[in-house]
Amino acid sequence: MHHKPVLLVIAHGSRDPRHAASVHALVGQVRSLRPGLRVETAFLDFNIPSVQGVLESLAAEGVRDVVALPLLLTRAFHAKADIPAVLRDAPARLRIRQAEVLGPSPLLLAALERRLYEAGLMPADKSSTGVVLASAGSSDPEATAVIADIAREWWLTGWCAVRPAFASASLPRTEDAVRELRALGCERVAVAPYVLAPGFLPDRIARGAAGADVLAQVLGPAPEVARLLLERLDEAVPRLSLPRIA
């Protein structure tokens, strides 16, 4: 009998092979944090397995409970529209709960700082460093507003300044935010991609960071992100929760 829920991590998918590699590395971290948990990965587009394919094979195995976790940082179109649509087409015998998207969360701010320090910033540099919080961008005004809120909250932890920027759909662009932080007089400027996996838009962020002193890597399989996935799982199924190891 399968009483424990299966965690189904749903990623966007990309033609860029680094995207799937980064997703699989993150899922590997989640498995190592909670060895008793079964974690499957599916993609909305471009990569296999598809969400539909994974759900059908789980149903065929006799699995009952699935927690579908969107690998998304904001509640934009995918979380509101196309993921629920795919889940509605799932085999009837599955009980599926859609977990909340990952952001915002203090764990993501911790992961952003980890990536900045790995890129060469020192904790002592914080008050003299301006940071660009560089998001992929969304046409969803709610998602854009959330990025601005996160930038404000992060600034309050002691940075010289934090400015949001967007690789698509909204302004300012990364390069504009870099220039603005220089004009403000921050001693150094760092770009922190608020992005889970490499790809077309993160590459655009990197090009926009040419004028910055520091460019952090994408969040990818940062340990804080892996812990956050388990936090979202536990919120979705408190009574089905596995014993906490992490």
C-alpha cells in the first residue's frame, strides 16, 4: 500500500540542457534531506517526462496521494492557470494537492546571499554593496509587485540598496538597475539572479550584469531551496507528513 504522498516537482522545462540538469540536482538535494520521501520530477514543456506521463504511471502503480509542487518563485500564470489545468486532467484515482509556489520566503533570501558570498562578496561588504534582485520577469502585475516587496525586505537586512530588475515583460532591465545603484553611490554593485535554473532569461540577466562588480549564480540546488521544497510539502499535507529528518 502507498500511504505516503509522492512529491511531484513540476518544472517549467527549457530547450537549454542546463535547466533540466539544475532541476535534477535540486531534486537530488531534496531526496538526500528526506530519504523516506519519494520525489518525482516532471516538466510542463520542452523536457520529458511530462506531468501527464508521470501522473499516469503513478496511478498505474497504485499510488493514491500526490503533492504537486510548482518549481516557481512567484504565483504567476503557470501557478494560476496551466499547472492546475494539467492536474485537472490527471487520472481520477489520484488525490492531488497543489502546494504553494516557493516564493517569497526567508530561505530564498538566505540562498541569494549564499550565492553572492560564493561569488566573492564578504558579509562585511553588505552595507556598502548595492544589489540588483534580477528576476526573469512576468506579465502578471501581482508577480512583479512581489519582486519589489522582496527587494524592499532584503534591503532592510543591511544592504546599501536593493533594486528589482526584470529580464522580460517589465522594466527596469538589469543594466538600468546597475547604473542606478552606481548613481546612488554604493561602493560596489552585485547582481543576484532570482532564478532557479539557467536558461535564456538568466543569460540575459548575466549580460545585463556586465557593469556590475559581482554576478551571483542562479539559485539552483542551493540547500536552502531544497529545504524550502520540503517546507511547502509539509504545509500542503500536515497530517500526511513524514517524520522530519531535516
